Amino acid sequence: MQPIPRKVKNVNVYPYIDWKGGGVGPVILPVIEGASGTYAVGTLIRSVFYNLNLSSTGQTKLGIHQRYVAIGEYQDGTPFTTPWMYCTNAGDEPQFGRTINLLKPESEALNAEFLPDYITLGPLTDITVTQSFPPPAIGEILLIENGAGNVIATRTGTPHEMGIEVSSGNRVGELRAGLRNIMITGKNKDGQNVTMGNLTCISPNEPAIFLHQFGPFE
């Protein structure tokens, strides 16, 4: 099912905290209040896609690739609550997204020591690469900023692996083969944001190669 954006209003966005301490948990204040925009939910085979795009909010408190949850209303007043999502655009018109994979076929696990043959699908600029801390930690490590590269796909495989090659940029953190929980955001040739999550670093060299992991990684 293709995601169909629906108009939303009275949207509050909160930092996501995976509270495991018992009790009612900490008090979380919203970083965005009373916003409007669009919210879309779609499915493709074993994946569910969530996208929230908000109109100009004038805020500067968001962090790229940080986790957030939103509560609001559709135009008819029906309430909605999103799952936690990554911030993919922290500017004046914030964007959030997440893809949840419902099944992880073990036979399709990646071998980080093998660099498959791949093709390029389109260029990306303004690339940011981060790694999420494994649970129960919270936060991300910045690995590459101001990068350029391409969206890629393997030539063979069932399914074909999708990913990104990063051929330039400022390497802030240490890359190594097998590094998981990678998220990458960049701009395509039309200036639109492209985000991929659940990536594994297949090669830390020039270019650095990141391919998609199959499975519900949190």
C-alpha cells in the first residue's frame, strides 16, 4: 500500500525515551507544539513506512537522526500517535520517518567481509551518517558530515540489497566493516531528503559502502 499523506493538526513532538525504570517515568516536555502538516503510513511486503512532515515551526531544538514521537489530530479531529521516528530534517520544516521491517530472514544476513557487486541509482549530496547506540543506550554518534555519494543496489540477491556509497565528506567518527545501526540522510538531485536506516558498513574505505539490514532492529 502506497503511503497517502493525510493532513494533521495540533501536533506535539516529544523526545523519545525508552523508559525501563518502572513507575510513571520522567516528565518529557514537547520540543514542538501545535504544529500542522501531513502524516503518512504505508506498507510494502514486510515493511511498514511512517512519515511525518510539519509546516514551519520556527524551532531549533531538534537533532538530526534523533528519536521522537508525535501526538496530534487528523483534520476530522481523530487523534493519532506515531511510533518513535527519526528526525530526517531538523530545519524550519521538520521531517520524521521510520521503516519497520517485520521479519528478518537469517539466510539474507550480510557478510561484512564481502563487498558485493553493485550499481548506482542516483546521486546524493549533503550526506550525514550516524550510528545509533545499541539498546538500552540512547543517542547517536556522528560518523560523516557534508558528504556526497550515491544510492546503490546490489546486482544480485533475493531481494537485492539497497544502500548508499559515500565517496567524500568530513569523517568525524571511526568507520569499520561490520558497524551496524547506521542511518544516512542526504539530498537527491531534486533537493529532496532521502533517508535510509538499518544499514551496515560493508566497507570503510573510499568510497564507504553501507547496505541495508533486514530485520526489526531497534
